[in-house]
Amino acid sequence: MARISLSGLRHSYLPHPAGPQDYALKSIDLDWEDGGAYALLGPSGCGKSTLLNIISGLLVPSEGRILFDGQDVTDLPPDQRNIAQVFQFPVIYDTMTVYDNLAFPLRNRGFDETFVNERVTLIAALLDVEPMLNVRAAHLAPDNKQKISMGRGLVRDDVNVMMFDEPLTVIDPHLKWKLRSKLKELHQQLKATMIYVTHDQTEALTFADQVVVMQEGEVVQIGTPVELFERPQHTFVGHFIGSPGMNILPAAEEGGRIVFEGQTVAVEGAVTGSGGVTELGVRPEFVTLAETGLPARVRKVSDVGRHAVIETMVGDTPVKAVVDQADVEQGAEVHLAFRQDQTRLYRDGWLSTEAAR
Amino acid sequence: MRKRSLIPILYIAFLMLPIYWLVSMSFKTTNEILSGFSLFPQTFTLENYAVIFTDPSWYWGYINSIIYVSLNTVISVCVALPAAYAFSRYRFLGDKQLFFWLLTNRMAPAAVFALPFFQLYSSVGLFDTHLAVALAHCLFNIPLAVWILEGFMGGVPKELDETAYVDGYSFPRFFVTIFLPTIKAGVGVAAFFCFMFSWVELLLAKTLTAVEAKPIAAEMTKTASSAGYELGLLAAAGTLTIIPGAIVIYFVRNYIAKGFALGRV
Amino acid sequence: MKTENQKAWFFVLPVLLLVAFNALVPIMTVVNYSVQETFGNNVFFWQGLDWFEQILRSDRFHAALGRQFLFTFLILIIEVPLGIIIALSMPKKGFWVPVCLVLMALPMLIPWNVVGAMWNIFTLPKIGLLGYFMNDVLGVNYDMTQDPLAAWITIIVMDVWHWTSLVVLLAYAGLVSIPDAYYQAAKIDGASPWKVFRYIQLPKMKTVLTIAILLRFMDSFNIYTEPFVLTGGGPGNSTTLLSIDLVKIALGQFDLGPAAAMSLIYFAITLLVSWLFYTLMTKDDAQ
């Protein structure tokens, strides 16, 4: 296992990138701690697979270095980096048995058969695939094939990092959950560094200790699931994580006060910086219906089970609220209250208020 | 990378050499050919081509070939389409046996059929017509077309058919306006292979024709009889037979590699 | 799942009629000849299975069959590996791919007798490019009208020239259908190029290679026009393959009975070997 550092990483798929728009990755500096469970979250095309392939060595970055435990591996090919990667679609060697599939990475590295047997047996037990060890891999169901793909990464006890590139895409929903908890379990048992790439926030938040959120080739926030939810550093994170996402409302600064639709709104703490485009951010979970406050009209009420989502209009701006009980009708005139310590100001997209004491 | 691309380059060079020689000879005079070796035509002449384009028995051979090949391609693809659809969508009594029997016709040596074909087509009065050759070539082209088309159709989800019926399409309208466009690559590939095998086959084409529908390739044998070998003329006629194939292949260049890959075994 | 529908027969009917017209009537004619003797004037005598017995016992048939198997064996053993090697070394994408494919497919689109004629003038001593090169530059005595070995080498090289591209096209189609992830996984698993070939590329090419081998078997086993135009079966009988011999008997000597019996035996062998190939190569999938 190793600590992985990325410094000044940039990558472009074009031979002669002209400007920032030509870069799939724009300047990434990141440290992955040894033994951590990370998720790399972002919408399709944000550069997360590119970043993953750079770490595994399938791609050589245009600029920047990759260090494993301080050792520069930027120019090393994948097989010398001691990494494991699981792909979106299960990759298995059709003509081999499950046993031979699992043994493949070890045999390629010249380990003796007693060791191979020991590791394969161990991993097969961990993955619950012992009964099928002598079956031809081609005949397995998709979820078992994906397990074997994972297993090929796990058999090696010297891997620096295990990477998963949207591994559950082709798996049936009820098996997704099973495989995900299996992964979590494996992480706890093996203490391996794992990086899990996904565009699905549920997968990211349930799997990872630390989530790295990416957008358009940039890392916008790194944090625990709770941090991402409660204090998004960027409006993109606020919007992308949570269901429904954070309310992002156009606001103006007028002599130290924050004004939204003609009303002053109190924010969590002191405002930093100046100028730029300012927006208010408040999660629907922290918007409540009140006697006084922002006047709003209810546009739609949807009951989603444990709670209800109320869509309202404040002036011309839609604001969503999540409440336990929806006792209002469509078209009703209501007042909204924002919880002050959960209301933040964003300047050009980035958080621009200090946390409440 | 450099070293690797040497193999295809060498292979293509090997393929082009005899073709180059044929083309180069077609521009030489008979005298130059017989007088000895020359890598390039010394006295460049278009005389051989002039002979072909002015003598009706030559250029009609060319036209005859194109007529029966086109006829065969159209017939083969048109009949194969519904059959391939049936094989890819339905189970019916004897379907597997029928499919296999069709394929066995692809295995029949043409030499076996030459004489009976002559008698068959003579007896129905089709001897020495374009239609006779076009129909005879169906023997090996229809199984091939059914095979290729079935492969392509198998790749189209059945839901497409069902959606169309739900939307109120009649079968013929669905087949022509929705289904055909989705498998047009397959139709192209099937048509290409039909064209190819009909164009290159000679044994049956020669057996079934005498004068009226004689293919260009058969015309070439006459260079041997009159005044010894007219190699220049032979080469020119040969060169001309390469051109239609080259044109057709250019149009399907992006599909040919996929052609058989989607067929079933 | 396919639905049961007997009306599907109507879709198949045109194909059935056309192919049956072309296949059944001639085959019946052949069967008819094969059990009769004629001295012309449409007078036939019942002969039973005598012709079959005669053909199966004749040294001439054995020799032609032996040459045919040798030819097909050599063709397969050269063209299949060569085709795979060329397909493996082709670029995966880019401008050159369609150019390569078009150039490679060109020989397959030349009428078969033109192929024979082309190779004839290519190999003529003194005036053919290859003939001149062999005799006058390398000093090797090369004349396929005299030397059986030279004739054999020439028809083999001609067939390699003519049909290897088919194997290349099919193998290439199989190769480009392999997702990149397989190669990436193999890199990470530390697989050598040989193992990548053995465990990824070869299994993924299996279907198309089965088709390639079947097609190459059928077509090389039935080959007639190209070697006939090139060598006429000579020198002597050295390159008289089955089809050539068949046509000699049927049209040259007009021995219809023996020719018909030979046709049927020939067809039966082609079917049998094709079926064997097919069963052997798809055996694993059935399990």
C-alpha cells in the first residue's frame, strides 16, 4: 500500500493544446492517503476516467508528476506500478476457468504455485466464488464476472491501489447493493487504498470515507460525505449532491447586507471577498415554512415517502423545501425561513462566507 | 510501431505486383512483350484498349457481365431479405434444417453443376440469356445473402418490430420504412458479396452462354486462338475487369470488415 | 426469444423455390446419370452402383483426391496464420485502415480466370516479371510448364495472393470488436504479448476464424478456374485437382456416368469435412 501524490497534473488528448478548454484535466494537486477509501465523483465527461487512467499508467499525463510513497512513477508502465483496476464492463479471460482467471496476474509475475493457490483460495472465499472455481469464466452471470474482475486485482498482496471505474454499471440494481457492501467489507478487511470512480452520488457517498468531486477537469471539493452535504465549497457540489440539490439563488450585496428578491437574508457568518457574481446557497432540508419571512407561492407538492418536496416561487426564482409533512396546497401563499447557519454566500461559484461559531 | 506496419506494407506490395504487371502489359505493344523483359512500357500504347472499345464482341462481353451480375445481386438480396427476417425472428417447422441445407449449397463444387445446369437451362429455354446466369448464381449467392442478412437482423432488438406494430404500422410498411434503414449496412454488405461472387465466377457463366450473354471474362479466351497469343489485348481486357470490383469495394470500404463478423456460425 | 410462427414459411418460400430449382433438379440429374450407362442417342442402361465402385477403386481418383487434400491443407496452413499475423499488425484506426482494406480486398474481386491469366503472364519465363526475376536475376531454373514443383509452388502462391485477404478481413473484424478495457486489464495483469494473443485476441476471433476456415476450406476444395487457366492441370497430371479431373472426365471424355458418380462422392466429401470442421470448432460452445 502506498500514499499517492499527484502534483501539477494536466492532461490534454490533443497534441498541441491551445488553451484551457483543450485540457481534459486542468491542474490537479491531490494526495491519497494510504489505506483510504476514496470516491471520485462527477458527471460524465468531467475527466474522472482520465485521472484514473493516469494513476494506473494507461495514460501518460501531458504535464505533472505522479508519486507513489514519494517515488516518481510517472513514466512507469501499468504492470510495474503494482496497481489493480476494475473496469466498467467485466473483463474476464473467457477460455480460462475462474481459478485460472484469478491466478493469472500472479502467474504472470512468476509466483510459485503454492503461493498462487493460497492467494486464490483466500480471495475466492472473500468473494464467495469458491463453488465456481472450476467453471469456465465465460459461462458466469455478469455480477459474478465483475467479482472475478475485482478478484484479479485483489489476489496480489502488493498492490499500491485498487481502482474501480464505474464497476456497477452493468449490474442489476438488487445486486448492485450487494456488491457495494462486499466492496466496503473487503476494504475493511484488506485495508487497501481504493479509488472508486462513479457519477452516482449514492454509490460514492456509501462507499467512500473521502469523496473527491470533479467538474470540467478540476477538483472542486474533497471531503467526507457529511462535509460535502453540509458545507459545499462550490455551488456545483451543492447542486450535484443531494436530492433535490441545493437551492442556488441569485443575490446581491448591498452595503453588507445580502438581498434576495428584495428581502434581506441572514447568512452563516462573515462574508469574505468582494465583487463577482454572488449567489445564495441553502439546502431544501434547511428551508422551512414559517409565519413570516420570504413570501412565496407553492407551485407543486410532491410526496416522496418519508418526506415531501415543496416547490415554491419567490418572485421569479424557484425555491425548494423539504418538509416532513406537506400540509399546504398548490397555489397557496406561504412564507419561507432559511436556517441561518446553513445559509451561505457563493461568489463566482465558490463559498464566500465563514462558518458560524 | 514502425516495424509492425512493415508487414501490411509488404503484403500489399505482394498483392499489387501481379496487378501492376497486368496493367503495365496492357500498355505495351505485342512486339515489345514478346521481344523480352521490360519493367515499364517502352512504347506506351493505348492500342489494346482501342481494340476492346471498338469491337462490339469485346465491349458487349463487358456489358453482358454487368447486366447479369446486377440482375443476380438484385434477385439474391430481394429474396433473401424476407427469408433472413423469418430466420432471425421466428421458429418454424424445419427452420434449422432448412438453414443448414441452404448453406450446403454454398459447398457444392461448381464443376459438379456445370453440365446439369446446361441441360436444365436449355430445357426451359433460358440458355444464353442474362437471366440464366443470374439465376444460376443464385445457387451460391442466396445462401450467402441469407446468412449475412440474418446476422445483421439478429442484432436488431425485437422491440423495434413490436413498437412499430403498436404504433400501427402494417408489416410491409414497417419492413420498408423502418427495418430496412436500420440494417442498410447489412444490405450493403450482402449486395457487395453477391456482386463479388457473381462477378468473379466464370465456369457456370461460360457454360450457360454462347453469344448473346457471353461474359467479358469468357471473351478473353479468344485472344489465345487468333494469331497466337495477343498478350497485350489479354492484359487490357483483364485490367478492365478489375475496375468494377474496385469501384464497388470503394463504396463499402467501411462495412466489409464487419460483413461476416456479424454472421452466425 | 423467437416466436413460433409457421407462416414464416411464406417468407422463406421464394428462397426455397429458387435454390431448389438450382440445386435439386441438377442434383437429381447427376444422381440419374450416376446409376446409368449411355452410349449416346438418349439410350440409358441401369448400372446400379458400379460407377461409384469404379470411381472409389480407381487410382486416378485417389491421386486427384490426394492432390486436392494436399492443396487444401497447404492453403489452410499458410493462409490462416498469415492472415492472422497481417490482421494483428494492421493499424486499429485512422486514415490508412480503409485504404489497406480496399487494396487487400482487390484480388478477391478479379474474375477467377483473369486471376489465372494474370499469374500466367506474371510467371512466364523471359517476359513475366516473376519469371524474369527468378531465371535471369536469381539464376534459379523456374518454369512451371516443365517442373511440377514450380507449378505447385505457383498455384499455392497464387491462391495465397488471391484469398489470404479474406482471412485478414475476417480476423481484423474480430480484432476491432475487442473493447480497449481488455488490453488495459491485460497490461495491469502483466500479461505478455503472447498471452494477450492467446487469451484475449484468439478467443475473441474464434467465431470469425471458424467462418474463415470453413469458407477457405470449401472454396479451395472446389477450386477449378484459376489453376485450370494457369497450369491446365499440368505438367502431366501434377496439378490436376479434383474439379479439374472431374471436368476432364465429364466434358473432355464425355463419360457422364463416372463423372456423375465422382461428383456425388466429391460433394459428399466436401459436406462431411465441412461438418467435421464445424463440429470441432464449435464443440466448446455447446458445453
